[in-house]
Amino acid sequence: MNDAHDLESAAGLSRRDLLKDSLAAGVLAAQPAFAAGVHTGVDETIRLGFIGCGGRGTGACRDALRTDGPVKLVAMGDLFADRIKKSLASLTGIREVRDRIDVPEDRQFIGFDAYRKVLEADVDVVLLTTPPHFRPQHYAAAVAAGKHVFMEKPCCVDAPGYRKLLAANQAAKAKKLSVVVGLQRRHQYSYRRAIARIREGAVGKIHLVRTYFNMSGAGHSDRGKPADLSEMEYQIRRWGKFCWLSGDHIVEQAVHEIDVANWIMDAHPLRANGMGGRQVRTGRGNGDIFDHHFVEYEFGDGVRHYCQARQIPGTWTHVSDNVHGEKGMMTLGSGPYGLQGKGRGLSRGPGKKANGRENPYQQEHDHLFASIRGTGPHCFDGDHGADSSMTAILGRMATYSGRVVSWDDAVASELRLAPAHYALDADPPAMPDESGAYPIAMPGATRAL
């Protein structure tokens, strides 16, 4: 279908129009009453705990501190002290938020159990932004402690983690906790408008969804582990290169577009097949993940989702979400932020624009804190966060094994990506050989489930 007949994605509409249309189309589903989930203390300051103080987490913490109403960062936790120090220096350097930070040394917690200490530090909401491997454990503990949650995507890296998420989600809903996942397109008004139009029949019966998360990524490296680091510390500090920590980039990165496809279909797929491998990600410094994946997801009625995910320098860089139906096609968003147009920069406020662009990263935190305060719709992203993460894992299972993998078999898998125990001197799941190279998945031989 040529571009002249494409159905445009939403642009240039007011926040009020977008919310109205989304509500009318059922995009913002009815949510439980606020009740125990609302912050109603005499002191309306929301106390924030921050777990996982890397660069992405620091950005999320900044956005949380920029929300409306009184909020204060009171506790931080990370496996490494230098990460907390660097993050705190970055945050206190931002004039807009520095007065909202109160984290003395006795509320800076280090180690694998730092998350528990943050949860015990009289906080109302926690940011969970460690490497994804730890997300299910930290989320379950936060829910058990009755804390509202922002957790980065993906929410798990294996099926046992997914099942742990499902149990925690049920407990969180029973407690009426507010939960937001860093799949920010769900909080982006242009995407909500586009989904509303799809629900209204704009493209007719859906035949195909195409998504792309093709980025330059990292190339060949022969830099091995520094002699002063244990293997466990080395891998955790370079977590994006290791499957047990990140899930591979199809799970850690392409989950954004996988989530949009599931949102379009209002379902998870029934099965998947695919292919992938390593063409440039060779050498000791590249961990054990693939550098490219292609997955064919199958939904009911034969609808397919074709998903590309690549991290190879010098290749076509493209990120977009596209749906084809009997009446035409629609592109929901393009570019790394899912934003249309040529404007540069992201605005701060909810629904506001700078050079025509929204800031969905700010919007997801604005929505979370409005939910906690009871000044906006109740937010609960736990269900789609878990399902979309598991859908990405299903795709990895298919590309790693070279087999057709069903949703039910994938979810039932007992294959757990985890060390025998957690300690900096313990062996991680993936250990290098004498040359420093790690075992790599081999389609046709690698166990999928």
C-alpha cells in the first residue's frame, strides 16, 4: 500500500482531546477505586526510594522528582557505592530538583540486599531500575512492603521471573497500589490517540503488524575482563552484554515495540518462530548475546507480527510501529522515542511539546504520581509490562533455538537464568573459556525451554 493511502498517526491534538478520545475508545480501562492506594498522609510529601543507580535509573529519578506536588528522594540502593555517588552528584547538580533530595550516608545502601534496606527506609514509592534480571525479586518485595512502584522495562528475563511477576501483580492489585512500567509509549498521547483510532476501526480488520528496533549498537571488541574485577562484578557492570542480566537486546530494547504490537492486538501471541545470530558481536568484550533477531509472532485468526531487532554498526537504523488492515495502514510512531516530525528535544510537562515533541518519559512519572495522590486515573501497568516482557522472551527462545515455540510452553518453562547464589565472588551463569569467550546460543542445539 503506497504512502498516499496511509492513515496518518495522531499529531497536533490537544491533551484534552487525546484523553477524551482515548477514554471514549476504552484505551484507558476502568480501574479500581483509589482507597488504600492513595497517598493521604497529613504531610503530603511523597517519599521516594531509588534502587539501581545507573544512568537510566538516574534519568528516571530526575523525572520522578520533577513531578507536581511535594516529593523527596530519601533513600538510594545499589550493588556498588560508586554508582550511588555518581548518581547523587548528577541529581544534585540539577537546580530544579536539588532541594528535593535528602539522602544522607546512612540512607545510602550497598550490596545485593540494598533493595530491602531501601524498602525499610519509610518510603512511599520505589524506582526499580537495576539490571532486569533482578526486577521480579525486587518488585515482589516492594509489593509485599506495600510500596507504589515504577519499574523499568523489561520486567523479567525468563519464565520463572514472569510467573513471579504475575503473582506480585495480583497482590499489588489487591492492595490498590499504583504501578508504572517504563514502556513509556503507553503514556504517550499520540500513541493513545492512534490506538483509539484502531479500536474505532480506522484500519479495519488487522492483517499484519510490523515493528523495528534496528540501532547501530556496539560492534567488535577484544577487550576482556579487567584483572581487578571478579567475573560476577564484570558482568553486572556490563549487564547489557549478558543474556542472564538483560534478556538479550530483543528483550531489553525491542520490548518497546513488542509491547506496542501486543497493545494493538490487545493480546499476547500464541507462538513464535524466528532467526538470529552474531555477525559483528565477536571478541571477548561482547558477552553472549546476539546482534540481530527476526521474529514472526502469530496471533489468533492468523494475524502476524513481524519483529526486527538489530544492533550492528553501519546498518539501517530505524525504529517504528506499523499496522496493516483491510482499510489501509497506520504508523503509530517512529524514531527512538516513537515521535513523529523533525523537531528536536523533549518537553518537560505532561502533554506539552517542545518543537512539536512530547516527553513520554516525564509523562509516565506524572501519571504515576497523580495516581498515587488520587489526582489522576489509577495507573496499573503491571499486567502488560509482564506480558510484553514474556513476549520478548518468547521471541528470544525462538531465535536462540531455531524452533517454533508456543506461548504456553514458554510460560511453563523451568529454565531459570540465574547464578546458584548471589555474591561478587560467585560464578555467574555464563562463564568464559580460557580465551575469554562465552558460550553462544546455537540454533538447532540450544535448549529453548
